[in-house]
Amino acid sequence: MNFRFAITAGANFFVIAGLIIYGYGLFAEYHERGKWAKNITGLLAGLGMLMLALALLLTPDNVAVIAMMSQTGAATALVWISSGLLLAAIAAFGFITYTRPIRLWHERKIERDLNSGLPKIP
């Protein structure tokens, strides 16, 4: 593999990764807002970016790089990284789900304590 090919493959990788991240960001924004009619453009833009990234990924040069990577242990490493990130997401969801009611209870208690010291004005 020559130096020019390595630079081209690296640049393609970063462009594709950027498009995927941007596309997922637009897709996540669509789901976050929950208003279908207002966010349909964000959904379509996100899906369009994902398709563009897929189209750029499936060029002959990139397929050659993927074929070379498949001969290494990269797949095993990526499975371990993916599993670790999924476990981290599950743990974060559990932590957020557990701490949010406690935080809301604490905020209500602070509000009650602050309001109890105020005089009652009819």
C-alpha cells in the first residue's frame, strides 16, 4: 500500500464517519422533538446523509480497504468496542432512570422548604 492510497483511504474514512455522525444527529433530533410534520425535513436529511455515507463507503477503493481490514483482527476489536459501548449505554440509561426521580423529589423538597418560610398573603 503506497502513501497516497493511505492518505486517500484515511480522508475517505473521516468524511464517511463525519457524514454518519451528522446523519445520526439529524435523525436523533427528529426523534427528540417528537413532532412528525415539523421534523420530517430533519428525518429526510438524516436518512439522506446516511445514504450518502453508504454510497461513499461502497466505492471500489474503499471496498479494497475493507477487504484488507477483514484479514486482520479488526472485526473482533470492533465487536468488543461495540459491546462495551452498548453496556455503557445500558448503564447510563439505568443511572439516569434511577437518579431522575430522586432529583425531582429533592427539588420539590427544596421548593417546599423555601415556600414554607414565606408569609401567607391573601
